[in-house]
Amino acid sequence: MADQAKEDFLRNVLGVDIAALRQAASGDGAGANEPDISDDDKVIVINVEKPEFDDAYAAALQGVSGGSGKAEDATLRARAIAEEAVGTHAARIADLSQTERDALIDSYFKFFNDAIQGLAAGSEQPKAIVAKAHAMALASMKVQGAEVERLEWQKATLPQPKAANCELDRGKLRGPANHVLCKTHGHVIDTDIDMVIAHSAEEYAANQAGNAGGQGQGQAGSPAEGGGGNANEPDISDDDKVIVINVQKPEFDDAYAAALQGASGGSGKAEDVTTRARAIAEEAVATHATRIADLSQTERDALIDSYFKFFNDAIQGLASGSEQPKAIVSKAHAMALASMKVQGAEVERLEWQKATLPQPKAANCELDHGKLRGPANHVLCKTHGHVIDTDFDMVIAHSAEEYRASHP
């Protein structure tokens, strides 16, 4: 069929737009994989929608990958969640105040994707997952914003006037009716004089017991000397502020994020999940000193980053269960210490795999008798995986496989 006849057939019988076909083939206009959109829309796709899709997809994939389903099903579910995230972007961002958009947008997306990861492991539909993750992110931003203030109040000189944002939580203390726990900061307020009189319920109970049922700390009704502090800024030293900002707040943020990821996998309300994550993070901060004291000086100097990584990884896993924050933090600490030993031993094991042999065994070699076929003095090392001649305390093979090859 001649070219003209082909064109007539395509145009007249099949209804093909020959001009458009030629334009596409020549590269002019929009091709099959390049829709015709404005430059502004392209900017939005590249700089807003695509990054959001990528982050939400990665978070969802991590969550769904823990199941036993097919790889294709996992990727389809992750894609559907990510597309729902992109589709609701404008509506979700509209829920943030202008200040939150300007200063906390990175925190919002971090919390949002942490929650996506946890929720994706469940069976809820993408629309419900994204809605819950959004609610958790909003609640988490409020938690994050309040935490510096709460930590500073724990170090404040008392008594001093309560803050404007103190929220009374009545009925939580044994004592006079005017002594009330503050839900916002965890301290105790004497409502007769609007003064903070104890840093915590535990401190208040100890004060009450020490005074044999008498008046609690700070009952004099006036701030301690040099005290005062304004409505939202407790009076603490510069050194204490440094500790709050550089140690306690970062530890809270990391533990909270890990706990949020873990706790999000349940079927509870967003508020319950964020409350649980906050309680776990506060327990982590409160036990910081005693946990770090369990590390050797060498571990503190060289492996502290590894400790916190293992600790928060364990927090994430444990938070998905039903244990209380104190038990979760204690277990995570034990797991982190054990993981550091594994990590340290692995470097040594890998180095031994490259060692020139024979050479004297290491002081920490642990004999594992009965694992090799050969003379009784040829023994596998449980610590490093190499083979030792116990008559000479010498390493003679890098591995059981190498030993068998040389001792058929």
C-alpha cells in the first residue's frame, strides 16, 4: 500500500489525526509520555508533589513490607497510600497555621511519614491511613512545641508563678484540694496562690511524706529568691537551658519519633497514639543519666551514636506492644547495650577473616568444642568463627569451611 493510501486509510477508516501523529513523532508538542502542562504546574509536580510522593511511598513501603504478602501487593498498597497523600496535600496543609507552615513544616512531614509507616502495616484503607497520619502529625507538632517548656519547668527554681498555659488536672494527687497537677508541664500548682510548688507528682508526694502531711514545698506563697519567670518562660540557669536544648530535647524528639512509628501500627485513636509516644519519650529523657552511666567511658566516647540508634530502633519495635513506658525504655536500653557488643565483636570478627595465619589467638576467643572433624586440639572459636590449635593457642584457619578444605 502506498504512503498516501495508508494515510487515507488511517484518516478515513480509523479516524486517526495524521497531523497530530506527525507532530508527536517530530518531538513538537506533547509526546506520549510528556503531557502538555504549564511551566508553573511542572514546578509544582517536580518540587512539591513528587518529593511528597517519594517520601510517603518510602514510609508506606517500610510499613507494608513487614507483612507476608507478595512484593507486587506491597508496592501497590504503598503507591495507593502515597497517591492519597499527594491528593490531600492542599487540604492537609490548610490545617496548619501560618506560623506552623513557616517554621514547622519539616516537622509536620516527618511526623506524618513516621505515622504513615506505622499505619501502613495494618489493614486500613489509604484514605483512613492518610487522615490518621495527618491527625497524628498535628498532635505531634503540639507535643514537640510544648516539650522544651516542660523540660525547662523540670529545672525551674520553685516556687514561682504558674504559666499562662498551665492546664489543671484535678483529682490526681493526694493532698489539699488546692494542690493540683498540671497536665501541660507535669508540675504541681497551689491554686490558692497560683504558684508552682513541686516539679512533679513524685516530688510532691515525697515532700508531703517528708512534712508528715504538712504544707508542701513552696507553700510560703512567694517565689524563691531570684525567681519569678514570666508566663511561659520558667526561671532556670543558662547551663540548664543548654542541657534542655542540646541533650534532653533531641533525645525526646528521637524517642518520640521512634515510638510514634511503633505505636501507629495499632488501631487506636490518633490522640491515644501520640499520648503513648509522648509518655515513652518522657521516660527516655527521665532515665537518660542512669542509662548512660551503664556505658563504659570508651563506649560513651566512641559508640554513643550507635547506642542511641539501637535504643530508638528498639523503642520503635517495643512501642507497638502493650507494655508500659518504663518497661519499654528499660528493655530498649538492654537491647541497645547488647547490640553495641554485637557491633563491636563484628568488626573484630571481620578483621580476623583477613588476618595472616597462623597467629596467636585473641584473649576473648571462646572455644566451641565438637564442631569440627579432626584432631581434638583443633577447635572452632565461637567468637570469631576461626579455628584454633589449642596445643599452641594459635589460629590456623579463618573458618570451618577453610579448615575442612585443608583437612579433608
